[in-house]
Amino acid sequence: MLAIVILLDAQLRDALGKLVGYAFMPLIGFNYQYPVITLFLAGMIMTALTVIVRHFFTDYVEQAESQKIVSAFNKELRTARLENNTFKMKKLLEQQSKIMQRSLKSSTTQLKLMPVTMVIIVPIFAWIAVFMYSLPTAVVSVPWAFNVDLNGITVLPNWVLLYSLASIPFGQVVARLLRWYDFKKRLAKIEAEPA
């Protein structure tokens, strides 16, 4: 709720954005010359930080096991329903709460991490907003249009859409690389253990 209040209250957002600007303007502000690059870099920094925080608090192996168990359980339950096997359905439904608790555990971990990631997201997003609305001119050329006002609004402000275009795929790549590294490290550890 605090994050929403900060982002919606222009005075709070501007104050927080200006504070973060003391660090970000010299690093990626480029004296307002390259707003698209600044937007992409800010998005990449924010995304990388939040993905890294989530990575260190998420057990991907346990998460994958839970997903596999839930998927297998749902498949068995679906099969029992299609075959109208009431005995098997009864047995499976007795186990359903345990299966759902296992699934809920990984979701709960993600929800617990949300306030931590908001501490990263809100200040950086506030700075991006202050930066974008301080631009002398915010008209750029993108692949789908020659003149796009970044501060104009389509569904959201255009700069938010452009920011999402860069940060969402980047976040997916970083998350997958971290997961791959984590799984590789665990496999090496398992293979190194004596049989």
C-alpha cells in the first residue's frame, strides 16, 4: 500500500525520485541526451536487482518438485473423473489439501518477497518518472512509429510501455540464467557425492 501511495502522490514520488537521482543521474542520466537508453538501463538495473533478490530466497529445485507433484496429482484427478472412478477420486481428494499446501508454500515465499522487491522498485520507478517528466523534449522514433511522445498516454504513459519492452524480456533472461546456474551447481554437488 505504501508503494502505491508513493507512486500516486506526486510530491512523495518527486521527492523520492530526486533523492535517487543523486546516484542515477551521473550514472545513466546522460544529461537528458539519450532518454531511451536511460530508460532501458534503469529498467535493466531495477529488474536485475529484483530478480537477484528473489533468486537468493527461492529454492528452485523445491519449486520444480512442487510443480511436478501438483501437475501429476491434477492429471490423476482428471483421469479419475473422466473414468468416473469414485474410489480413486475419494482417495485423491483426501490428499488434495496436502498437495495444495505444498503448492501454496512456494506462492507464499514469493508474496513475502514482494515488500523487499518494492523497496528496490519504487525508488527507481519514482526516479524514472521524475527523469521522464523533466525531459526538454520526449519525442523519439521507435520501430512502429516515427514520432512517439514518451510522456504521452496510450493505455499507460508511453515511457512505461517502452520500459516494459526492455525490462520484462531482460528479467526473464536473468532469471533463467540464475536458475540454470543454480541447477548446474546442485547437479555438480550431487555428482560429487560418493555413491
